[in-house]
Amino acid sequence: GDSVTQMEGPVTLSEEAFLTINCTYTATGYPSLFWYVQYPGEGLQLLLKATKADDKGSNKGFEATYRKETTSFHLEKGSVQVSDSAVYFCALSETGSARQLTFGSGTQLTVLP
Amino acid sequence: GAVVSQHPSRVICKSGTSVKIECRSLDFQATTMFWYRQFPKKSLMLMATSNEGSKATYEQGVEKDKFLINHASLTLSTLTVTSAHPEDSSFYICSARYSGSRVEQFFGPGTRLTVL
């Protein structure tokens, strides 16, 4: 079945540091890939997505590129801010399926001033 | 656009009582809604998928008589935790998909349930 493996946290960085959160997946078909962010006490918000190989999703300075050859979708940001402190979830959904998202385990990011 | 709300945001109840959580799509018609449960510092676990007007499909290990799901309209789904016990305490999150979206789900803000 489908699965998502995400870099374990927690991750603690200083403000303006470079961020990478690794995400790899296994899927039988051609999934769409997502990064969601969850701020404390809140639900999930879509951060970015990519629907086919070599697509780059980007939003709020975050980027992730759909790499089919390495089955990866790593999240990056060049300069993090304190306000980026949250839990980040990598997820996939099989294209054409009415099915659910498959989530990674989440990575807690804390950015210190 | 694509806003999903949940009510209540927090609820505390006594053991043995039932609690209803509402999930509404505010500006679109949700043909499919999903209910997730999130344990502290853990990922989301899908509980069930509901399509408007039909019975919910529950994931393995989720008791359908314990977690009653109703998707009576294209903008409302409810989750009722029946005879709640302390182990049911959790963060419950719903999401919704509209018919034109093949993959994207829109998430509600979640409901924190505490059973005393």
C-alpha cells in the first residue's frame, strides 16, 4: 500500500537558518504530493502541492520538488522565521482515486529568535 | 474560498455521555467528507470517509457503533462519539472535498474532545 516516510523531529533552528525536512513515499500509481502545516491548536493548512513529476510547489518561501526517480518531496526554506514554528506533514493522494490522503508522521519545527 | 468549519472547537464531557461534532463546508458543496483522529504528537489517522446521502466507510479498527457519522447534506457532516470514555479523548479533524477536486482536501480547524 501507499506510505509516506518523513524525517523525524523535533527540529530546532535559529531564525534565518536553512530548513530541509525530508519526505519519501511509496505508491502504486502516480500520486499527487502535499505538504501541510499545523500551527499549535489548529487544524491542517495546505502549504504546497505538486501533482506530477518534476513539478515544484511553492508558497510562503517554502518549496518542494516532486522527484519521481528518488520518490521524494523534500520541503525546503532558505530562511526560517519564528512564525514558521509548527508541525509539518508530508502526504500523498493517488491521482484519480476518491480516497483519502496518506500522511507522514509529522515533523515538529521550532524556530528560535 | 474552500473554508471548512468545525463546531465545537473544544468540548469536555463526562464518561458515558455522547458528544456530537459538526463539520461544515462554508462556501462549497462537499461531496466527500473525511474524519481523522490525531493523538498527541502523532500523525492523523483516518477514521472514516462519508459521501453525501450514503453510509460512511470506516477504516479497519474503527468501531462504527462507537463513532456515528452522518453526512446528511452537501455542506454538513456530523461525528457522534457515543458513550464516550477517557480513551476517546483526542483531537478530531474533518476535511472535505468538492466534486471538482480530484485530490485536494480542505481541513477544518479541529475539535479537542476531553472525556473526564
